[in-house]
Amino acid sequence: MDVDHQIRSATVARRFWMLTLLILTLTLISSALAIRYVAMPFFKEYQYSAIKAQADESAAHLNSVLSHHQILISVIAQDPNLVNIALGFDDNTSYVPDVFSALRMPESLSWVTFYDAFNEPLAHHNKRPEERRIFGQQEIDDLLQASQTETDPARLPVLIQSRGDQAFVVLATPVLHQGFVEGILLSGYRLDTLEIFPANDIVKRTYLVRPLSGLLQRGTAEVRALADFRLSVALLPDPLAVQAAGHAVLANSMTAIAIVLIGAFGLFALAGKAVIVGPHRALEAKQAELSELAAIAERASDSISITDLDGRLIWANPSFEKLTGHLVEDVQNMKPAEFLQGPDTDKETQAAIRRAQSACQAIQVEILNYRYGKIPYWINLSISPLKTDTGHHYGFMAISNDITEAREQREAIVTANKEIEHQALHDPLTGLPNRRALDQALKQRAEHLDQPATVVRIDLDHFKYVNDTMGHEAGDFILCEVANILREETKSADLTARVGGDEFVLLLAPGSTSQDGEQLANRMLKRIKLPKYFENKSVRVGASFGVASTFDGLLEFDQLIIGADAALYEAKVTGRNRTHLYSPELHRAVQARRTLARELRRAVARSEFEPYFQPQFDARTHEVVGVETLARWHSPQLGILMPAEFLPVAEQLSLVEDIDNLIFAKALEQIDSLRPLGIEIPKLSVNVTVERIRNDQVYEQICRHRHDGPRIVFEVLESVLVEEQSEMFHFGLDRLREAGVLVEIDDFGSGHASVVGLMQLRPDAMKIDQQLIRPITVDPLAHGILKHIIGMAELMDLQIIAEGVETMEHARILRDIGCHTLQGYAFCKPIPVDELREFILQHEARLSIRALSS
């Protein structure tokens, strides 16, 4: 019996310990599965969802800050004065710092540098200039190059450098002109990363990084690229905090397992109740784990809610109640859409949520909800399906946060962009589209050339008189009245643009002909000519119209504006207040001017301009006392052209300065070539503009001239006597006089004389206009006026030069009334240097013979 008992006891003991070992094994496996599939995924998902949400918010916030800065600089970049500076039309280097000093710029702006199209700095605005040196020159050059080649990238290039808690960012803003990059505004900012991205329990530190940086390659950060800039936000989770939370979960789980094992072993050992205690202990452990997770959810700042497969609310945390204004017990077992969504909630978004839930798929949307009391607010909503360890779905978890303020800021930026775009495309005074809008319309029309296009160019007549006599407010009133007339007379398909001070352009609807444009122009002209009343005073202006159309077959679309300008010019020169069409005759004239312009450029390059000299004579002895230099164009194709034939085109091409330089240099050289022959020319006169008097190169050329050569005389038109001249003009005039240059007033008496201006300028001589000289032989009034002019000149101790002396009778009268120098066809016409040499030799011989015979 004892043996059987021992055997049975051993068997029972063996079975007991085997059962205990089995229970222990099952308990360890079930606990491991519980931690693996329930607690840890839920905990990790919540932690990383919070990190990702903060990464999205940080990226959006920084993108908003940089976009705000970029928009401010883009508005300034549209200033036409910047384009003129970049193109070299204006060398006002103080304009950029003046603009930024006058504007109310963000405190974070450190410096601004304005570069031209060749990446050369033109101007600086320095608030904290030392921060510019943080970036290397190569970095700056690369950013400028990127901005030149990518005028409209999806994400704008930037530079970034970090120093401790501060980040230094450089943005590049192109300055555009007619679609080309003519300059770059480089702006630097200092950003406080702790202020923009405050640290919290989840994230240890937030960095600003460029793509492919070392921080991004490490893979330890949560990285979000900015929507509009080549820059990313990298959030470094706090590993110690995450690790501590994981250890807490693991410790709690292992404690529960230990309790289960100790309880199960004690019960099995004492009472054999292992099969009861084991499951009970396991259940308690799982409840403890779920309680821990619930505690985490309770403390979360984001709204968290759990719904069943039918979408009915099961559980929600306190943040849900705070966000929605609804108590959980009041809305439990209801669908959130029933009490959170309203009439303005987007139907498509609602449908997308329903489709995702039907397919048990995750979804993230922005949706309009309503708080208790029907107060609307926007949320960022993430819905994820929940499933058991075996993979069966049993509900959904929704995490949301309020983004109303961020969305309002985003919408404000969009609204501001639309307003800026509207301002950029419209004239602020009249409200009409501006030149940029016209250029865009022309560009769009160029893509559809299947129908004729017609342009009407308008320029107001006598508008300057209104401004000068009644003030700019009256001028603005007239511009607005004209703009209203243009609006009322045109169709909705027509584009009416103000492109200058008193200049307008109409791009008529597709299919319009030149006759349509002419009829429209005549209707508008009738209304514009009618008197308008400003402050009970009648104001009258006129208008000249130029009409050009592709319908007539004379112009291509890209030449319409040029053709309308040519027609407008003809309307102006033929009497104003009229409409002129771009006709075949005008087309031939324009083609001739283009040919002349092309040849003129070649002529400058080939130095085809030659000086002609008209001698000047002493009124009493008839000795040669000087020569006036006149320009002639020796064109192989067009022959010899007078200045009146090519100077207007040269002025349009800005070639007058080049021609003057050629003529002056050749004149000095040719007059010096006469010296070895014993021909001494006392004076060499040249016509100059006000700009040449201020020109440093002209002054240097005078200084290089031989001191024993002829005296240089600069003839300036008498219009300078009535025009207010700058300090630079008087400075240039003074230094030319110090260099030995004489100054004469040309064409005195042609209609611009100012005695006060004459006293201020103090010239060395006056050249009387030939319109006063010619009639003195037959008109006593002209004779008397000339005597008074000479008397005034004698009072001011000025030499008198008479041009246009056509007969010896003129010469005798002029000598008798006191003229000092005579010039005209009675003595010699303008001739080249070879003929001048022969003329002077023969003239001196005649004077010698006359002296011997007397």
C-alpha cells in the first residue's frame, strides 16, 4: 500500500508540478502576448501620433512665418524703381535702404541686399549686418544662381544656419521685368527656435534643416518638409522620456505577471486551485494594463474618442469634452456626426470618412465641426481602426485637435495674396488694369491667334497744362473721368489698361477690326473733349488715338503695341485730338525708320559719322576766328544724311551720346592735322547737351586736349536758361570752365530766352538765332529787336555771334550794329576738313591781297 501510495503521490506530485509548469508557461506566454499586442502598440502609437502631429504643426507654423516674410519682400520687389535700378536706368543706391527704413518690417529681419541680374550687389539695408557673415559667399552665390534659374519653383530655395537656440535664414526674392529676372532681393532673418518651437514632454528639441543634412540621414528625427520652401523641420523625441514610459509599462506588466505566478504557485501548492487562480490573476494583470493606458489617454491634450463598428461613441477622454462642449454621458451611444457636424460641414469630407470606416481604413482630414451651442470650429481629425490580437476589427479611435486659428491664418494669407495680386494688376487711382495686366492679357491672347486682334493707344492732350495750372488733384480727377468713359464705352470682353501717367491702352475683344477700333475711339474722343467740372471750374482736355490691328495684314500680333504707338505719334504730329489708323503708308514709314535705326546702329559701330566745319569770321576784318562742328552721316547705303534726318531716331535709340563722342574726337583730331600746314584755328565750337556737361568722360577728354590747340567752345541751347538745372550741371560747368572751355548760348531769341537765366549762367558769348538775322535787311522791327539784344549783351560783356548770314548786306548791317562774329552761307557753308583746308588757304590769300591793295 505504501509503495502504491508513494507511486500515486509521486504521480500526483509529478502531475501537479507538470500542471504548475504548464500554468506558469501559459501565464508567461499570455502575458507576453498581452504586452506585445495590446499595451505596447497602443502606447507607441499614441506617443508617435503625438510627435507626428506636433511635427506637422511645427512645419505649418514655420511655413506660415516664412511665407509672411516672403510676401512682404515680394510686394517690395514689384516696385518699378527697383527694376530701373537693376537695369541701370537709375543709380540711386540709397533707394533700397530708404524703402526698408520707411516700411514697418518684422523685428526678425536682419539685413537685405539688392543684387542685379549679374549677381552684383547694388544696395544694402543693414539692421544686424554681422549676421550676414554667418553665411559663406559660395552659399550666397549658389542661392542667387538658383533664384535666377528657377523663377517659379514649387519650393523656394533658402539658406539656413543654426547657432544655439537661434536659426538664421536667408530668402531670395526675384525682381521681375517682363517675365525676366532683373535682380534679386536677398533678405536675412534671425529666428528664435525655442519661441517658434517650444519644448515639451514629448519632443526634446526642434531643428531647422536642409534636405539631405546629417540630421535627416540619421533617421532619429521626425522630419516634415515645408510646403513652400526647401527646408524641413526635424523633431527629436526625448528618448529618456519615451524609455521611462516604456519601462513603466514593462515594470507594471512584469509586476502583474509576478503576482500571478506567486499567487498561482501558492494556490496550487496549498490548495491545488491553480486552474482558478491563474486566469483570475491574468485578468487582473490585463485590467491593470488597460487602466494604465486609459490614464495616459485621460491626460492627453488631444481629443480621443472610441466608437464601435457602427460608429457609436463608447468612450472619450476629458479633452473631447473640452473641445466639443458635450459631456460623454450625454452623447454616449450616439454617432459623433449627429451632434458635431452641421449644415456647412463639407459633404464630400463626410462621405470620405464613411467610405474609410466601411473599408476599416485609416483617414486624416480637416473638417468643420460645431461645439455645443452651434459654435463652428475646425479640427484636424485622424481616425484609425481598432482590432483584436486575432485581427478582428471591433471599433475606431479618433484623435482630433482644434486648428481654427491656424486655418484662419492660412486663409488670411490666401486673402492677402489675392489682394496683393489685385493691387499688382490694377492702377490704384483709376482702378483700371495696369501695364502688367495688359502684358498678361497679351501673353494669353498670343496663345490663340485664330481671330484678329486690335489695340487702341490713347494719350491725353494738354493734360500737363491741367496739372500745372489747377494742381494734381484736378489731374487725378480728369484721369478718373477718362477711365469711367473708357469703361462705359468698352465691352466686358475688352481690356482697358492705364499704362502711364495719361496713357491708356485698349485691347479689344477677339475678332475686332481696325474700323471697330476707329469707331470706338471717335466715340470716346467726343466724350473726352466735353468740358468737365472740378470744384465748379470747367476743365477741358483732348486725346489722341492710335489704332492698330492684325486684321489689316500689316502687323503680326507681337507688333501691335508698336504699331499703335506709331499711329498715335502720327495723330500727335498731325494736330492732336484725332484718331489715326496704322495704314499702309504709315507701315512703309515705320519700316523705313526701322531700316534707318538698323543702319544707325551699324554706323556707330563703324564710325561712319564725320564732322563738317562752318567757319566763323570776324565781323570787321573777315578773318577766320573759329569753326562750328556739325555732324554728317556718310552712309554707304543711304548717302550723306543731315542731322535732322537721323537725330530723332538716334535719340530714341539712345545713340546721341555715342555720336557726339565720335564727332568731337574726330573734330579735335582733324583740326590738329591742319597745324603742320600753318593753319591755326582759334576756336572749335561743338553743340552739347546738358547731360554731356555733367559727363565725367567729356571732362577727361577736355583735359587730355593739347593746351596749344584751339579753344574748345561748348554751345548749349538757350532752353537751359528757363529750365531749372541741378547742382551737378553747375558743378560740371564750373570744372569745364576751369579746364579752359568757353560757353556759348546757341539759338538765342528762338523763343526760350530768359534774362534771369542768362545772368545766372554767365556765358562767354550769345549766338543769335538765324530767324532774327534773316529779316533785318527788310524788317525794321527785326532790326530794332536785334539792336536791343546786342545792347543787352554789351551790358553783360558778352560776345555776339550771328548765324544765318546769307548775304554781304547782312554782314554789313550786323557789323554796324555791333556783332563781333559772323557765320553763314554768305562766307562759307559747312564743309569737310579737306575742303576747309583749301578754303582757309584761299581765304587768307584773298585777305593778304586785299591788304596789299589797300
